[in-house]
Amino acid sequence: ITLDLSVYDPDSLLFEHIEKTIDEANFILSSFSEKQLETNIDDTLRPFEPDTASLEEQTEEAVSSRRSFLGNVSLKGMIKHKKAFNEAVDAEELQHFDIDVSAIDKIKNKQLPNKRKILLTTLKRAGVPDVFEVLPEEEVSFVSQKYIDENCTNCQICYRICPTGALSSDSKFSLIHFDAMLCVKCRLCHDACEADAIHLQKGFEVKEFFEPTQRTLATFSVKRCNECGNYFTYTGGEVTCPRCMIEEEEAMFLHENAKKMSGEAKK
């Protein structure tokens, strides 16, 4: 891999990020392959040359540019430019903007980034190791393995917000599936989980690269509500969903309140 970094400052954050990414890639490769990434900067490329102009020279150039600009400004010219600007604004307001159809399809279908497709295709060509290692979770930045604890309330937010479909459910919302190879470790599901029930596994199993599996992280008892007929997570007692129970409580409160007000009116 030849990196054209000649236009960037070697002390910039970009260099640090690239070095970390290369180290991570080589660390993961070392767990199942003898191949490593070899990187170098082409010596024939133009080396980074910072602006060595003195502060005084830069200041004089800026002042000269301002004077040149102001010298060309006139009242007539300002009116002309203002009119053109207003016409341009009006034209923009009349335009109709649409989201590209392909972009909408990607959002609906939760398609994987092209980089992940390239990774999966490349791994298929790699030889399967005799022994699968387990890597520390913090050493892998682009994929994860998760588990869900007993605090989960099946609020459905995690798999609805997942941008790639790594988290999913069935038509009755009776379980939560997880596909590690669809996960991009964005942690949106962690941020959205009010019960803080989603956690990262401490180790990432390299086996997932070669034998990806869809795991069931949680299952729920689901029944149809006797009132509205919708499925809900049943935890015991009456077969009534939480929404219908709230509506029933509100109706009872209003009924009792109306009786109380009617009695006070008769007195």
C-alpha cells in the first residue's frame, strides 16, 4: 500500500489515525494469517512544505487584497450585486429538492457500507485457520459481539435504530437477533437503550469472520392484547397491553372525577 501523504503535516491527527488503523489491521490479521500490511510513503512524491512566509508578509498581502477589493466597490455595483443575489435566493426557494431514490432504498434496506462488503469478500478467499482466537474487544474498532441482560424491556428501539440491521426481530417482536458481521460498532443501540441492557462482549471471536452466525440475544413471551388485538410483551396478569391499561386507568379516573363533580353539584 502506497500512501500519498505528502500534502499533510506529519504532526497532524491524520497520520496518527492512519497508524492506528494499520496497527489494528495487522493485529487482527496476525490472529489468523501470516500476511501483514506493508506501508511506505513514496519518496518521489512532493514532501510536505509548510507555509514559511513571515507574519508581516502575510499581513501585507491581506491588506493589499482588501484595498484592491474595496477599490472596485461602488454604490452602483453594490445595487447590481444585491439584485442578482436576491434573484438567486428567490430562484433557490422555488426549487424542489428530493432525496435520491437510491439513498431512500439504502435507508429502508439498511445496506452495508461498501468497505464491509469488500472485507467479507476478501475473508472468503482467506484460508480458514486451524484454531480461532479471541481478540480483546477494545482492539477491534469496526465490529463487535453483544449480549443483552435481564433489564431489557423489549422496547424495540435498539433494532429499529440500528443503521445496518445487525439487530433485528421477527413479525411478533418476540426476540432480538444479532448478526456480528453486520455490526459496524457505532454504539447507537447502546445510546438509545434506556434500560442500559445492551453490552459488548469482552472478547471478539475471530470465528465470526469465517463462520458468521445470527445469534438470539433475548426472547420474550408475546401475546395478543384482549382489548386492541396487538402483540405485546407479556409479563403476567391480565392479557392487556400497557397502552390499553393506561387508557383504561385514564378512563376510570375521568369517570370517578365526573361522579365526584356531579355529587358536589347536587349538594
